[in-house]
Amino acid sequence: MTETSQVVGNYEFFGIVDKPKAGVTYKVRNLATGELEALRTLSGAAYSDPESLERFLREIKIHTRLSHPNVVAFHDALELDGRLVMTSELVEGSTLTELLQRGAMPQKQAIQAMCQILSGLEEAHALGIVHRGITAEHVTIARDGQAKLGGFGLAKPTTDVNLTRAGAIVGNARYMSPEQVTGVDALDARADLYSVGILLFYTLTGKLPFDGANDFDIMVTQVSTQPPLPSSVNPAIAPETERVILTALAKKRDQRFASATAFRSALEALNGGAAPLPVPAAATLVPTPPPAEVPVFQNQTESKPNRTLFVLGFVGVAVLLIVIYFATMHRA
């Protein structure tokens, strides 16, 4: 926009700070409270899509149930300029994606961040909510040192019907549990623990354990290939730390930690007990990029979404790929 800010309803807009999937997140000031907040709405195309709108409504309902210092706080849901919006805590800091551009984090800091994320997941899982979309981009280390988990756009209560169309897979392939790829069984909290295991590997080595030329190759790897030994990537990783990582990344979910609490306890033991995450020095934080100056609620150019992925079977492939194909074609 041509001005530094724009007022719509009871909010002063300062521009876009993020474009998660089919939505847009703005940095705003609530004129009633004077507080800075994050305001999220769907893009025009997504707002017209019944499935996207239903997911957004479900995300709002989920956020109203969550209240934890390590989960991005929900503020309000309302209609603004004819569009449904959700406001939440504006977390000033750096995402793990930004921090890990420099390489691996120190073990103590990485483990404490993961403990805080697991603490937030304990509350979600106790309410029967599975996140399904944990990634480094959805974890922010705030300026006060707290780790905050966001990105609940794919979360769902285990009692809800699956909104995903038959044959579809949702999520980021690099963080998906094997059961999320195959769709053979209903997901439970252990799918999230696998994703946190990916994050733990990433924060301690600076690299993701599974990668490939495309999402299909990565998904096959998630199901069929064991992760590399973390110590082969970062020799400083101790054997006991390696065992915790590999337990979280077990292909069979009954071989992983039984709960977020069990996973967190194992990590705290590595750090000699629970401790608050140290406040990063200002010089060590990657600053939040300045908001883009664009018109509020007008046609935004969407970044190409990680659209629903279809696992296609073909003649002569391994039995594993056939299982993935038929399983995903009949997802609950």
C-alpha cells in the first residue's frame, strides 16, 4: 500500500507477515486494546472452497480450546470487511527455519526448545487434538526465549470426520510419519511425536533426515528407509541422545515414545532436568522481515500451495508402493 498503515474496522494493518498455504497473515494493531496481533484470513480462492473454509472454521474451534504458554495464543474470531478472520498472539522472534539456516543449534538449546513444544503438545493431545502439520516453520523462538508452536491449520480432533478427500495426503512430506503417508490407520498423537523427532534431528544436525527429488520420493522414504544415524551427520551427538532421536523416528508407532510426556522426560534427562530456555541475545536472532506493503483484503498473489498429493501406483513397482497407493485412495 502507499501509506504506512491502513485501518479496517477495529484494526490498523501494517502489512503481510506470512502467507501460510491458502491464507494470509497480517500484522495488525487492535485499536481497542492497543496491542499488536496477528490477523489471519483465507485468500479469495480458498475462501470460496468449502473444504478450505471448513478447515479454517475447525482451526478456530481448536484454538479456542488451547491455552498453553508454548502454543500461539488465540485472541478472537470475527467478520471483518465481509471476511471471516482469526486474530492471535503476534510472536516476535525467529522461526526454526530461519535459525537453522546457520546450521545446527547447540544441544542444550535445541532440546529445551523441543521440550517446550512437547509440553504444548501434551495439552493438545490431552484434548484429543492431533496437530498433523508440525514443521520448523511452525515453531518460533520468541524474543523472551519461549518456543511457540503454531500452524494448527491441519489439526483435527480425533473424534472428527476426516475432511481430506479420498486419495489425498495433507501435510509436509519431510515431516510426515509413515502412517500419515499410507493412511492405513487413523492417526493418533504418535504421528506428532514422529514430526517432533524430525525437528529434533534437524535442530541437532542442521539437516532433515529424509529428502528427495520430489514429495512422492520423500514419502516413500518416510515409509521404507531408516533415518541416517544422527552422529553420522554431527559427530558431537552422544549415543544416549542418538537413541532418543531414533526412538522418536521409529517406523512402527508402537516403538516410539508412548506420549509427549514420555518423550519430553527422555529429553529432559539428557539435559540434566528441566530448565527454562535461555533468552537468545539479540545478535543471534534472525530479525523478522519487515511486512510487505500490499493492499489489505485485495487479491493477493498466492504462493503455490503444497496441494493435495496423490500417491499413484504403477505396474512393476514394489509392494510397498502398491500399499501406499491403495491405502491413500481409501483414506478415512
